[in-house]
Amino acid sequence: MVLIGDTVRRTRAEFPARVLRLLEARGYRYAPRHLGVDSLGRDVLSFVPGCTTDHPSQRDSGAYGMGGRMLRELHDLTSDSPLASDGECVIHGDPGPFNTIFQDGRPVAFIDGRGRGGGCRAEAEC
């Protein structure tokens, strides 16, 4: 993964790219945008400013509730999508603090959705 200007380039992965395009089309604000594929065959994503956190003291007291609402919205927006496959919706797969971008202690985006796939929202929101 490499940062170039205001974009992130990473190894091509078709399924996460399709999910990001769907989420953008449905107005989801909490994920980077898939901008295409560069001349080296890498996915080009928008850069989301902020940082991940490694300790609860770095997170706002409302961060966990906001993260849950972000997940629920992801699940609601993908529940009728063929991308959910045999699942109820598309789940992130690993939405922990190392895959969440924070600004001022509040979550603003989920990143690294390579674990995304069809799944059960009840398991993903616990």
C-alpha cells in the first residue's frame, strides 16, 4: 500500500472494489472511494485523513456508538445487494480500531475491507 497525493494505491482486489462502488452509489459516507485502477494494476482509493487508534483513551466516549451506527448503515445499504451472496448483507469482516480511521477521537471511516463478504448482521454488530 502506498500513499500518492490524496490517493492510496493497493494491490488489486475486485470484490472490495465492487463493495466500495456500491456504497458510494448508495450514499455511504464512512469508507474511502474506489477511484479506479492505475497503470500498474493497483486499486486507487481516496485517502481518508485521520489515524487509527491503539488504545481506548484515544477514542471519544461516543466512538463505540458511532462505530455501531456506521456498521448498521453499511449492513442496511447492502442487505438487498447480490454482493451479499448467501448472507443477509455485506459485512466488513474486521471493523476494529486498526481498520477504522478516527478524527478527534471519533470514527469517520472503515478501511481495509478485504475481509468483506456476505454474512449475518447480528454476528457483525456484536
